Amino acid sequence: MRIMDVQTRVGKNLQKLRRERDLTQEDVAHKANLHQTYLSGVEGGKRNPSIVALDRIAKALGVDVARLFER
């Protein structure tokens, strides 16, 4: 598996989970204590988030971090 593949998958899963919860990027970023532009980069598959950042995002969405990696 290539790095871009996992970044794209995480981004798409993040976007899907966020939209299912009717949250904006700003909402999730605020809850995760991250900047909205950073979250946007993660969603777009352009940022390589740390494990800590992914954990904070998952908690902001109310899901286990593993959900961000699902195929």
C-alpha cells in the first residue's frame, strides 16, 4: 500500500463521517483543537496527520480511530 492511498482513504472516511454527523470542518477542527485549514488538508489527502491528530479527530467525531482507516 502506498502512502498516498492511505492518506486519500483517511481523508475520504473523515469527510464521510463528518458529513454523516452534519458537522462542518470548523466544528470538527474546534472539537479536535486543530486548525480548520489543517483538517481540510487531511480531508483532501494532502496532509500526513500524526497519530495524535488522528486520535483527536476521531474523538471529535465520536468514533474509534480505526474507522478512519476502513476500506
